[in-house]
Amino acid sequence: MNIAFVLLTHNPNEPAGIERSIASLAEGLRQGGHRALIVAAGPATAADDPDLLRLTTLTLPRPAVEDDLLALLADPCPVEAEVRRLLIDHRVDLVCWVDAVWGLGYLSPAPSGVRTSLMVHVLRTDAPMTTSLAHRPDTVLTVSDFMIEEAARQGLDSSSWQALPNALLHHTAPPTAAEREELRAHGPVRIVARAEPHKGTAELLKAMPAGLGRRLEIVLAAAGFEYWPGMQDQVIDECRRLAAERPDVALLAALPWQDVPPFLAGAAVVVVGSTSPETFGNVAAEALSVATPVVGYGLGHLPALTGEAGRMTDLDQGPEQLWAAVTRLLGDLDAYHAASQAGPAQVAAHSPRVVAETFLGLTRALP
């Protein structure tokens, strides 16, 4: 089968969850003998592969805000025509609009006879979402049961939606038991996050206890999109200023996708400080896969994802309570190792091949 994913912001190693999830799903489909294409806006990069199709009728600034995109699509006809031509030329059987706007779901420019799927990684209840659903896609896929329930709470009819979890693109062997104990006793606390205010990184830095007794290492990355102009620079500048005040804090550069799991494997604990619900939790899933416990706020899909491998706190109690949970876990040898050992089993089914097979079943796209 030939399957296309339309995600205008897609770039190799883009530090964003949706891009990583689509790359993982595409890899799983290829492992199963299918062709998986990703249709994205320009400009092209040196890392593009032959299955990444760049639109010639649409080039995005970096970073872009949604208003930039909507202005560029004021006359959508050229982009719609090019997308249709690409889908026909590559004999696409199923096209997935990966977002109502950034995935062109509200335009839904599918040729006749091509099945469509709307993917909802971030919940929106605005006009583009309403228009996307009005196109009556053959399936609507989201990333967790939490999202289906949240969509219903927000007034959308999600009764026919299906949950498709994200897959983990890169596999890294967990540390040995002896290495894990050394990490518990002396290893760093690590954070991997996009430079977005709701990731809570600045709040965690402000509340970090003086007596933590170990390094805090933060990978903070800027993506090709943001919610308002300058948002990411504001977050990075604030975090850089806060980190400079603490000799036990290191603010690190962005990592390529394949380097994230090894980085998380070398942590005593991974902290997910998101102050808005995680719709899935890619970083948490990658940490669990390498047997690193996760501490975060009990929001969204995160509690179900982490299970016994996580420690969730109440957002209302603030980042101080989150740090207290980190300290308690690191100080309890038995509880720590139990959490560590539980991690890989929590995400054992999140391989690209297994998720791809689930995807094909949900879209009724099996040959």
C-alpha cells in the first residue's frame, strides 16, 4: 500500500512530538512492506530522504506561526492542486491529514477514490477543526483514550474516534542493574523539552531545591513553529538566565532523534514538567523504554502511560511538590528499582511495526 502523511512542518530531527510520531509510524509501515510518504512544505533540507515530498507551492518561514500559514493559504488552490497531483502521481491509497491546519485537514484536498484519515495529536475545537470533520474523513485517529474523552468534554462528537499510540523510533538497551543503581545514587536528573511555556521548564528551574545533590541537565530545543512570534526565544532566554545562576544546572543543545533515548538512559530520573495535559508523552515513553523512572504532573495521558514506572503529583501543589517526589523516589532504593524495572513493560507494545499494524487495522486499509 501507498500511504501519505501531510504535515507541513515536518523536518528530519525536528524537536517536536508530532513529527517524531509520524516518522516512527512511517518506519513501521515500511518495515511491513508498505510505502510511507510524508508531504511537507519547503524549504528542503540536506537530510531529506526520497519519501519526504516537498511542496513547491508553499514555503514556510522558520519558525512559523499559524497566522503565517493561513496567510500563505489565503488562496489555497495552488497547494490543493499540488497535493492532489502528488497523491495521484504516487498512487496513494490512503492520505492522513496530520492536523486540521498544519496537516491541511480543513482543506482535505484528496483525489476521488483515495481514503482519508484525520489525525488529532493536539485537540482543537475551532473553525478549522469543524471544517476538517465536516469533510467526513474515513477515520479520525488520536493518540490516547484521554484525547477521545477530552474531545467529548469539549463538545466534539468523538464516539467514532480511535486511539493510536505513538511508536518509539529508536531502541536503546537499558543500563544494567549495577549501572542503574549508580545512576540512582549519583546520576543527573534530566529534562528533554521543546521551548514552549507549558512545558514548565522555567518553573522547574525556579523551584529546584538547593540540596538536590546532583546535576540537572536540560535539553531545550526550538522547533520550526511557535504559538506567537518570539515565543521560543523568550523561553530559552529565561531558562538560560535561570541556569546561569546555578552551577549544578546545565542547559544543553538540541539532540538528534537517535540520541534522545541514550541521553534519557543516562538519567537517574526524567522529569516531565508540562503544566498542560500531555496528549501522549513521547519523552516519558522513551525514558520508560530505557528503564528510567519518570516524575511529572498527573495530567492527560501521562499517568496511564507511566503506570508503576512513574510518580505523578498534583499540579495545584506546584513544582516544589514535584521536586519532593523526585527526592523521595531517589532516596527509596526498593521503590526506585521497582519503578525502573516496570518501565520497559509499559511501552513494550510501542514498536513501530506493532503500531503500524494497529494503524492499518484502524483505518481498514489492509490489502
